[in-house]
Amino acid sequence: MLKPILLVEDDPNDLELTLVALERSQLANDVVVVRDGAEALDYLFKRNNFADRGDGNPAVLLLDLKLPKVDGLQVLESIRTTEELRSIPVVMLTSSREEPDLSRAYQLGVNAYVVKPVEFKAFVGAISDLGIFWAVLNEPPPGSVRTVRRSNS
């Protein structure tokens, strides 16, 4: 069974575009969608609505920066300060090009910081490349369970 991709996005338009882009990349991974930082933390820590979810961490976390309740940087900080979550690849997927946001994300240990392209085709390409890299090509840290990609044949 493949690890899911966790997508944290509050903007309905960006959410729809990201899901379309992931679908077009033909990844076999399930995509779990949460709409704010608090819900993302609930998923990761297996609390509240996610208390019964299966074991294991997502293959990658696509994390918006500007989120309601708990912002993306706070989610990232919680992940990086928790032993069980620390190795999750986190890609900040945001429209912010502000240097303080970029600097803070890297200080907290983000794996990649991607500014959302405005043009649809560029956005789809960027999301597809991210999904393929983190869910298929990237080698997980030592000690992680390596999942096998299902063949389409």
C-alpha cells in the first residue's frame, strides 16, 4: 500500500487546481485533503476526526503557508520538533514570495518552498513534478518503510 499525500489547502480554487494536477500526474497515492493547520495537526497526531486513521506518515506534505487556525509555519514547526514526524518531507506550496516567509520556512526545516504559478499549465506541471519526485523518486530516510509503486499494467 502506498503512503498518502497530505494536502493542506484552504483556498477552494487552489485546492481544485492542485487535485487536478495530482490526478494528471497519474500517481497511485491517495490524497488526503485538510483545510486548515489545526486539521493537519489532528491528522498527523491522529487526534479528533483522525484518531482512527491507520499507522504511518504521509509520503509528502504539501503545505500552504497562509492557513486559518494554525498557519503553515506553525504546522512545520510542530512537525520538525516531533520525533515521529520529523522525517516527513514537507513542501511549502504558497503564493508568498516574501523573504521573511521563505527564510523562516527554511530555518524550520522545510524540504522545498514552491511559489504557486499563476498560469494553469505551469501550475499543473509544477504540482505533477512535486508529486512524482516526493511520492515516487525520493528515497525515504533510513529506517522508513519503503512502499512499492503499483504498476499500471
